[in-house]
Amino acid sequence: MASDSDYDIFDYNSSQDPFDIDYQIDRFELRQYLKLKKSKEKLKKSSCPISLKALKSQPKLVKVNCMNDKITRQAEQKSFRSDRFLKKSKIFECDEKFHVKSTILSNPLSTYLSKQSIDVQSNVSSSSSKIFEVEHFQSFSNFRRHFYRINHRKIKSSLQDHPSIDMTDIRLAPINESVQKDFMKRLNENTSYFPDLVYHGTKLNNIESILRYGFLIPNQVHPSNSKAPTIVSANGQAFGSGIYSSHSAVYSLSYVNATNTLLGCAAIPKRDNVGKIERSHGNILVLSHVSQIIPLFLIDFKYLDTLNMNYPCFNEVKQSKIYNKNKIKKLVIISRKYLRKVLKYMNDEVRKNNRYQVRSFEFFN
């Protein structure tokens, strides 16, 4: 194959003027440009396949057949940024029960802005609201109402740091009356400090036991309730024996299993002479006695992504039926007189001979 340098020896001589050739090339390029421009105009006109006379006489056909109008109608369905702030706030069960105005909005952008206002409001009003009055000690329901009114903003914003979780409801925990009495007795003895808001994540089956007997310390007998079972630690005891809870709801989610319900609790931690909380390790709070903590609320949530599986929330009626079915029956005490009759019947030789008879067979030749 010849190289480019080999073609330099050829000289093409033409009788046509070179300026005329350039002129023809320019005219060709101009015609191509005009054709391309006309084709683009045809494409634009084809988006509305109606003649100009029909468009002038019947303007209603424009909205039906024009492609550009269909595109604008789809764009009108989208909400503007100003409309995003008009979303209704979530109403939880505890808000209706205690007549508390909800501050959490259903829109993610609005919830972020509401969280900023919640942090400011809680710092201003918490110190003035955390004061005990006589009515707060009269009954457990009064205490729980006062506790929710103070901490409802913190509870509602507790899971907002997790982007793939949406809080669906905050319900009252149906706690046993004996557990309520033990906690109120402890509360009356410690009136200097307001109880802390903590969270506890556990299995679905354990929630029924906690609501019935309260929190239990592993490998220890309940001090006041003989019917309470003795449990074994499932997640270890890194900071010693006791009841483990957390100030962070997101941290407690790692211990939730087979349920979409988290426990919101009130805790009365032990303090030293200065007022510093004992057995506090970061977000983890360890309590040494069963009456120092009580579940108050059932926090229901759901996962918004596909990486986590959603489980059913705690249902009191359904779980109580399961508990009654799996309840261990009491041992039946058999009298000695009845046992003697059974042993005598089993050792009866005549009965044995009648039961296992020996049969003889004669063989014939």
C-alpha cells in the first residue's frame, strides 16, 4: 500500500476555475442547512396533528390533541415547595389520650424543620416543666400524663436520625397494676430528680412478660412477685448484672427482634451525693432494681427501605391468647393411697398371667 508521500508526485489539473468550485460547495452546504431546518420545523408541527384552520376554529381541540399541553398537565400535578409545608401532622394515640398537640409532620422536609424547633423548645421548657406537684404522685395515670407532656417532642423525634424508619404510632403500654405500685413507691422515695426517658428493644414474646411482671434482672428472683419467672441473659452483661436500657432509640433498635414495637420507659437511676448518675456508660443505662424502670409507651414504627423486613407490632389481645396457650399447667399432687393401688395393680401376678398366656402347640407327624 502506497504511503501519503507517494501521492505528492501526482498533479491534478482542471479547466474549471477553483473559485467556481468553492462557490458550488457553499451552495451545497446552504441547501443541506435549509433542508435540516425544514425537517425540524415539521417535527415540531407534528406534535400537534391539526391544521391551522382547525386550530383557529376549534380552540378546544388544542388541549385534547396537542402533545405540549399533555406535558404541561403532567407538570401541573407536581406540588410546589410552598405546598410541602401544608401537610397534616401525625396524630398518635397518646396525643388524643392526653390532648397533646402533635408537632411531627408527615413530610420529610417538614419533619426536619420541626425537629430543629423541637430541640429549641425542649431546652427552654423542659427545665420549667420537670417539677413535681402533688397531683403527679396521686396515681400512675397522672404521672404518665405529665411525663408524656414533657417528653412527647423527644419521643416523636427519637427515630428521625434513622432515614429509613417512619414512626407510625405511640400507644399506652398496658402495664400490670402491681408493677405500677412498685414504681410509684420508688418514685415517692426519690422526688429530687425527674425520671429519665429511656428506650428498650426486645423480642415480641418478651414484651408480654415485661407488661405482666415488669423488667426482670437475669438469674435473680423477683423481690415481690413470686409468680414472675427467672430469666437468663440473652445479650450478655458487659457492665454487670442489671436491667439494660438506652437513652437513644436508634441504639435500642439493634435489639428489636420479630416486632416493629419499641418500649418507651421512665427510669429512676441511682445518683451519688453530687447528683451524677451511677452505672451510666454512654447511651447505656444499667439499673440495679426492678422498681427503678417501667414501660410507659409502645412506639410503633416501620421500615421504608427494602433492606429491613417489617414485622407486626405488639398486639395485646393476640399475645395474651398465645400466652394462655403456652402457660405451663400446675403440677397435680397424687395421694399415696392412690399410688399404692396403682402399684398393687401393676405387681399383680394373676393379672400378668392372664395377660400373657402360655399356649402349647402339638405337632403331628
